[in-house]
Amino acid sequence: MAKQDYYEVLGIDKNADAAAIKKAYRKKALKYHPDKNPDNSEAETKFKEAAEAYEVLSNADKKARYDQFGHQAFEGNGGFNGGNMNMDDIFSQFGDIFGGAFGGGGGFSGFSGGGFGGGGQRRVKGTNMRIRVKLTLEEIANGVEKKVKVRRKVQAPGTTYKTCSTCNGAGQVMRVTNTILGRMQTATTCTTCGGAGQTIDKKPNEADAQGMLVKEETVSIKIPAGVVDGMQLKVTGKGNEAPGNGVSGDLLVAIEEETHATLQREGDNLHYDLYVSLPDAVLGTSKEIDTVTGKVRIKIDAGVQSGKILRLRGKGIPSINGYGKGDLLVHVNVWTPKTLSKQQKDFFESMREDEHFDPKPEVGDKSFFEKVKDMFS
């Protein structure tokens, strides 16, 4: 079944500003919150849909991608996913959205780690880690698997934990507060165990206060073709581990595009400046040029004009959203020599009155501005 439009989920139009988006999400979250709708699967679904919509529309970059490509902007792109949220992610929004009205950094009485209902133990998530990975244009065009070394926190061998005596393993302490909706039972993170539900029982001397060690590990990162500079990918579970029975954080990978010696990228298209001599421009020739898949030889017709653009279709960068490949645009520049021998000068002097050297633009010859316009159309 097709996913519902995010703007429709929140009941707003596409011109809504950040404040309106936030207000609409707050209204939906209050209406469909599981504490107000116990054992109501439809309300739970709408609650999650609202959180997903807000997670995308409240982020300027994700909102711009969604406005342009819709839900397809977050499919098949190696981890850039606006809607893949778990319940920890959803409840982490409440400190900002509700200004602490529901207990600050905690959850609600119905929240139990991976789902709703029933006072189960809350699983703490380890902290995320961030790295930058440099990629060449060739790697971006073809996709690549990178192996990187990271230093992450892991549970020390021999560390054991016991149930927290303050929260009895729940990781949360319950309290009742008066809100605009009436008396509501909320949960705050247990200060004794930090929400883990467990405290250290035994640990080796080299471990820290939480029973953790820093360990170097090699992580394999599969990077899809078409990524752009600044894009962030996620490797689930390769961040820092959490104490006790918690879940590992994620490794966030920021893409950094290296400058190419001869090619310039513009979206999915590539540009190449080709310089040809005056004799080659007059007589025609063939030239070898760089592409992201190796060198290719192209033909330069006799009488080529400086500024002509040759388009090699499909020789650009694959679209990250699966819309084919961009093109390679070869910009022909006729190189005019700055110094000439006497014999060369005499030749060109003799050509001043030759009609073959008079500029004779044809109807089909486009101006510079028309060529630029065509490049972006």
C-alpha cells in the first residue's frame, strides 16, 4: 500500500513553516499517544506515522529532498532514511516538542524499550560515533566498500551486572504530574543506573566505571553509487556499546568528495574542459579524455567552434535515487597561441582578407547563454 503524504499525515500544507510543522506534530502526538489510547493498534500506527513525518519535515535537508522526490528520496540509498525510526527515536523527540512537560528525557508509562505497553525493561542505546570517509569520483560513480578502523566502547570481558535496586530493573522511575490534559503518569530516567536497569556487579580493573573498554575494530562500509558530498550514511550497531543488556549505537559516516584532476561534478553530470589547437580545430582531430570509467577517445569535427559542448550521455554519475546516470559534458576550447614566428605571422596576415576566416555564425549556432541554458534544461 502506498505511503500517505507526510503533509497529509500532519494535516498541513507544503508552505507550512517550522513552527507550524512542530505545532501540528505536537497535536497529533497528543491525540494518538499510547497512554491515551491503550491497546489501540490504529492509534499506535498513527502515532508512529506522525513521528516519521515530523522527523523528515522538521529537517531542512530531508524536507527539500522529500518535496522534490517524495518517498522515493529515502529508498535504496544506503542508509539515508527519513522514516526508519524505532520507539527510542520517537520518544527522544519529546524533550524538544513538549518542552519537558512529560518528564524531560524520559518516556511515558506505556513505553517499554522496543514497543508499547506493559512496564517492561527499557533498553539503553549506546552513543553514536561519527567518521568522515573520503571518496574519489571514480568510487562515487561505481560504488565502493570501504574498510575503516574505529575505536569504540565495548563491554569488558568478565563484567557482570545486577538489577538496579532503585528502579527494579525498569530503567525508569514513575511519577504522576498535572498537565493541560489532566493527571498523567510519566517516566523519568533512573539516575542510579542511567536508564540501563542494571548496575555494575563485578568488573576488571582496566574497565571504566560502566564496565567498558575502548577497542579498535575494522568496520566494513558499503557505499552505494551516486552519494554526494556531505551526505551521511548509517552503519547500524557499530557505534559504542551500552552497559548491561543495552543496544549498540550507530556509526554515522559523512561523505567527503575528493577533487578530481580533470573532471568537475555538478549533480549527476560531469564537466570536462578540452583544449584543442587552432590547426586541430580547423582540420579536425580525435582526443582522448578522462571519464569515471576510464579514458575514451572522441572525435573533433573540422571547423569546431570554441565553446561547443559535446554531450556523452550516460558517462556521468548514477543517480542516488535510481533515476539513471548523468552525462559527461565536454567543453571545447580552441587555444589561441600568444606568440608566433615570423613565418606564422606572415601566414595569418595573408589570411586577414580571406573570406574563409571571416566569422559566419549560422542560424543553428547557439550563443554562449543559450548553451548554458541547454546544460541546465
